[in-house]
Amino acid sequence: MSVPDPSLSLNSGLPKLGWSAYWAELARGAAGARPARVIREDRARCLVHTGEDAVHAGYAGALDPAPTTGDWVLLDPGGAIATVLPRRTALRRGAGKSEAKDQVLAANVDVVGVVHGLSAAPSLGRIERLTTLAWSSGAQPVVILTKADLATSPQSEREEVQAACPGAEVVCVSVDPAHPDHAGLGEIRRLLPAGTTGTFAGPSGVGKSSLVNALAGRDLLATGEIRADGKGRHTSVTRELVALPWGAVVIDTPGLRGVQLWDAEDGLDAAFADIAELAAQCRFADCQHRTEPGCAVLAAIADGSMSQRRLDSHDRLQREQNWLASRYDARLRAEQKAKWKALHKQMRGHNRQ
Ligand SMILES: Nc1nc2c(ncn2[C@@H]2O[C@H](COP(=O)(O)OP(=O)(O)O)[C@@H](O)[C@H]2O)c(=O)[nH]1
Ligand SMILES: [Mg+2]
Ligand SMILES: [Zn+2]
């Protein structure tokens, strides 16, 4: 039986879902021949799109990592998932209360939109936390300030947020066609050219699904009214990949409220590039920016070019990252120890025979 050439899939509907020569190359020689992209994951099976159809697919065997929304998979002749192609990027959060583990929120994304609704004043700390996660994913972060029609001065809010997000574009948008910031939709569209994958991260109720619908030009996703207490309803319950008319795709996520960092060392350096840059000019290489003489960070705070709030926010996230890293190391050590114990037991069993 001849094995289909995955590069032939470039002639199918798959490029509209983000398939490219890069993925075709990775697929060569892997188990399973028919490429598909995960639209949504259910328990131990996925809704996948093959470029022609959306179909449910079970697992052909144990899959590690388990496929998640945005993954590229290869289906065996029976239509089951045989391979999950290595991820190019992954938006992850820490998901362990008692143990150090993570959850992949969206795989293979090029752009992560950190979404905040301007019906409330920007929560800079939360935006910094999410942009740190976004940088850690390997994708390009963008900050999207929705509901600009509800803000008195969306542009001044934009500038305030921009100071907290160096290296990321900050876009104001409103889904109201009568509002000038409706034009923000065009900017978001420009940031998501054909062939790219985006995702939106932020609490429930900030307007993520409404944004996807506005970009799509039709109502693909359910949206929710805000409850009287101001908290959003979780109208989006699953993470779902949606194709946009010009050939980009977006992954809609349910709300993210308190997210834990995960593997965020590099992400922190990128999200706080201004502090990293100043720190390189401190007199002492190990300067903690507290009381040290010749500290460039404290000098920037003293002359007003940086806020104390931003340094505090950075330190808080850095402490969290250090703590998670130490717990993760402890877990790895424990796993290693358990493996050795099992091996020893096995060897003792052998010796008795
Ligand atoms: N005024 C205003 N309301 C919006 C805008 N975008 C979304 N909303 C409303 O905000 C609520 C939550 O929207 P939804 O898209 O479900 O938020 P999600 O939970 O982040 O997906 C809904 O009632 C929307 O109609 C906007 O640009 N302006
Ligand atoms: Mg939603
Ligand atoms: Zn310093």
C-alpha cells in the first residue's frame, strides 16, 4: 500500500487551517498519514478538521502529550489519532494546586491576544501576568482593549497599558460599528494574516467571543450578558478553533481568571524587557534593586520614568516563578527516586530467581 504524501495536503483545504510545508515536513515518516487539526477536545477523543470535514476521532493508542485544541495530528486509516505532531508553540498555565503541573490552553498559536474590557479600569497586574504567559508560549503577544465604547478615554487607557507591555502592540476595539474604535478590528485582522493562528486570553465577559464573531462577520460563538454583579458568565465552555474568512484561525477560550505562571523565566524577561535593560546597567551584576548603590532601576523610579508598581509586579511574578521552578524540580527528583526504587525492586526479584 502506498503511503500518501502529506505535502499533497497543501492542495486541500488544510492551508486555511494553518497547514504549511513546515508541518508537511514534520509529518513525513510519522505514524498516520492523514493530517487534521484539533478543533476541540472532548474526553479521550477530539473533534478534528481534515480540510474537508470536521470529524470525531478517538485515540489509536496512548498519546503523550494528549492532543489539545490547535494541535496537528495524523489519522490512521481507521480515522483514529495516531500521532500528535510536535508543537511549535503552546500557551500554558500552571494548573496544580498541590502538585506542579501545567495545562496547555492552545497549541501552535502565532499570536496571543491578552484581552481586557474597558468597562473597568485596566488591571495592569493581570495584564502583565497574562503577557508573561503569552511571551512564554513562543507566540507574539498583543494586548486588546475591548469595549472601547464604554471608556471615557480609551486612548489614555491604551497609553497606560502600553507602558506595562513593552514589545507588544496595544489595540483598542469596539464591536459597535458606530464607534470610532470599531476600526481596531482592522488592526487585529492585520495582526492575523492568512495562515496564522491566534488565541484570546482573558477573564470571562471581556468580549472574547464577541470579538471572534465580529472578525468572522457572523455569529459563530455564543456570547453572554454580564451578570448584575459584574462577573461574566462562562458562555464559552470549551476551547474551540474557528476559521476566519481570510484564512486565519482563532482559538476561543473560556474565561481565565487567576492564572498561575508556568515555565515563565524567558517570558518574564520579555514582558519586563524595560526592567531587564535597566538591570544590565546596575553597578552590581546581582543587584536586587532594593537599596543597592548605583541601581539603574531605582534611579528610573526616582526620576519617574518607571513606576514602583511595575517593579513590585515584576518581583511578585519572579517570586512565583522561582517557587514553581523549585517545586517542579522537587517533583522531578521524586519521580526519579520512584523510578530507581522500582528498578531496584525488580533487580532484587531477579537476583532471587
Ligand atoms: N459595550 C460593549 N459590549 C460588548 C463589546 N464586546 C462584547 N460586549 C458584551 O460583553 C458581554 C460578554 O461578551 P462575550 O463575547 O461573551 O465575552 P467572553 O466571555 O470574553 O467571550 C456580552 O454581553 C457582549 O455583548 C463591546 O465592544 N462593547
Ligand atoms: Mg466566550
Ligand atoms: Zn538594580
